Amino acid sequence: MSTTTSETPSHKESKGGLEGIVAATTALSKVEGTAGRLIYCGYTIHDLARKTSFEEVMHLLWFGHLPNHKELSDFKLALVAERTMPPMVMQVLRDLPASTEPMDALRTAVSAWGAISIKGHPSIEQALAVTARFPLFLAAFHRLRRGQEPLESRSELDHAANYLYLLTGQVPKDEYIKGLNAYLVLLADHGMNASTFTARVVASTEADIVSAIVAAIGALKGPLHGGAPSKVLDMLNAIGMVDNADSWLHNALAHGERLMGFGHRVYKTEDPRAEELREMSRLADPQGFVLARHVEELALALLEEQKPGRRLYTNVEFYSAVLLAAVGLIGDLFTPTFAMSRVVGWTAHILEQVHHNRLIRPEADYIGPTDLHFLPLSER
Ligand code: ACO
């Protein structure tokens, strides 16, 4: 690891949280917070969200280039071939109480699958095998907790469409497939975020790929990372209708509350993913979009009015929540659906880490005492 200055920061001078520390070099994604740009392997996220399938982005992040026709069709066949659920994993999902959080069920299923399926060094084949199964694990658990039997995948459906089919038993509308596909593309990687860093740390110990992914799922679960997107939905549901928005937002800010879906640690302009998700939300649910857009415009105006120059803009969470609700997902599936996308970035980073590996092992500034007089147990 290196710092942005030539000195190693002590706990006194660092802001904590490794802010400003460069922890790795990567050719996968670049986040430009001031310009509001996000790039995967050289391509702007806007082109990828509008013009590529999630499968093409998997290929891009794992192989470093966008596939041609032949590569894409071979790649899709390989993904479809991996859509199998070992009976042992299904039994684990059946045994979980219906009250289990879907994120916990996903973590458990991935771990159980890894225990019987993964051997050897991390590889693209392993990345593909685990990524192909995320929708299966999630949808199976979701149906089981509702007393429904899990469904078989449909080979003619792509990743996004097959996930919605496995959840509902219905082949989804084109607008839903397009919206979810764009969401999966947009969330697939984002620099050295906490879960990606976690995955790289575990991979750097030469542990297996599934151990690194399970650790990353744990990191993503926390509310400061991926664990709170349904709060935007709670806010929109509490507002309920356009006429309530002004008083609700004024009241929330007057009570010192933060408006969910606004502000970002890195982006000091609009999050480029928000622009794409806004349009996908409009297409997926034109009616629901009216309230969301009205709340967004009012919130931005109020935040600017209250403290001009603070640079608070719409972040990825706002329209992620609107879009995922529009395509039919309930709130507790939002974070595991985020994981279904981000597993591609995690595995790409794991592969990058193991190809140029050095154990990630930072230091800590010890601030406790050093010269206490030891007393044996009988004298304490
Ligand atoms: N609503 C109202 N005020 C806000 C908001 C918000 N959403 N976000 C920041 N502010 C204010 C803070 O109160 C602070 O005001 P002050 O200068 O008067 O004290 C100022 O803006 C700066 O806030 P910080 O907390 O220093 O900004 P930070 O970069 O640490 O926070 C964060 C970023 C956590 C995302 C914050 O903007 C927030 O809490 N937003 C709401 C929750 C949210 O949308 N989370 C999802 C983020 S997207 C993602 O992480 C994937």
C-alpha cells in the first residue's frame, strides 16, 4: 500500500477508514468523483449501460475486452451450463428459517456450494460458475420462504431475465429486463470499495475464490456499504403522493435527518450511475417515476437552499431503489441483487490480485500501554 504523500500516516494525521490510501493498482474500473465519471476497462459506464448486456460486461471485466459475436455466444452457453443447484445446497436453503435475511441465505448458499465445488487457484471458470448461481440461490430461497417451490432456469433467458423469471415464474416485460440489465451493468464494479477490498485481502492470503466472495458478501451487507438501499423506498412510501413531498422533506431536514439517496463520499457531482438509472426507472414504471422525480427535484433544491455549495447530488441508491421496486423486487432483495452484480467485480479483482499477488498486510499504530507490571492470577 502507498499513501498519496510519501509518508506513512500515523493514526493522528489519518482521517481513519484508509481514506486517501491507495491499496492496489487495477485496470478494472476508474471512479472520477469530481468529474462524475465511471469507467470499466476504458469504456464509459454510459455506453455500457445503454448498449451492452450484463454478460458482455462480465466478459469485459474477466477477459479485459468486450466479446465479439462468437465469444459472446460461447460465453453465454458456458454460463447457462452452470445454472445447476446441487441437492445439498437446496437442502441448506430449505432448512433456513423463512425469517432469514436473503443476504444471509445467499452468503450461506455460496459457502455451502463452495465447500463441495471449488478446488484449486481462482480462475475465470470458477468466477463464471459462482456468478451463474447467484440468481439461482437467491430466487430459490425467496420462493421457499414464501412456501413456493423453486423453479428451473430457462436457457433462452439471459442473466437478468432468468433471475426475474426464477423469482416470479413469469417471463418479465422487456422494460423490466432492460432496466435490471442496466442496473447489473452499472453496479458491477466501483474501484476500491469496502467489499472489493475485502475480497482482495482474502485472495491475497491465497485462500480460495469462494472464501473471498463470502467475505465480500459480509462487507456488502453493512448499512454503510450496500445494506441500506430500501431506505429510499421507505422514504418514498412515507411521502406517498406528490402533494406531500414538500412538507415531508422540509420536516425531515428541520429534524436534522438525512435525505436518503443524496450525497456521496467520492462523487461531488451527480453520480453517473444515477443518470442511467433515472431513465431506466422512467421506462420501467412511468407512473411511479412521477413521484420519484418530483421528490428528487424538490430534495436537490432544498439541500442547495439550506446550505449552498455543499455539493449534494443524487447518488446511485435513489434510482436503484426506484428501479428495483419497479421491476417487482421487494426491499430485502435489493442488497443481494446488488451482490449478484458486484460478484463480477469481486471476482475480477480476485483474479487481478492473484496474478500479481503480495499478501495485503498493513500495520496498526499501537496506542495502548507497554510497561504494565504483570501479576499472576492468584495476585490479581
Ligand atoms: N441529506 C441531508 N444532508 C446531507 C446529506 C443528505 N443525504 N448528505 C450529507 N449531508 C450534509 C451533512 O449533514 C453535512 O452537513 P454539514 O456540513 O452542515 O455538517 C454535509 O452534507 C457533508 O456530509 P458528510 O457526512 O461529511 O458527507 P460524507 O461524504 O461523509 O457522507 C453519505 C456521504 C454518507 C453518503 C451522506 O451523503 C449520506 O448520509 N447520505 C444519505 C444516505 C445515502 O444516500 N447513502 C447511500 C450512499 S451511496 C453509496 O454509498 C453506495
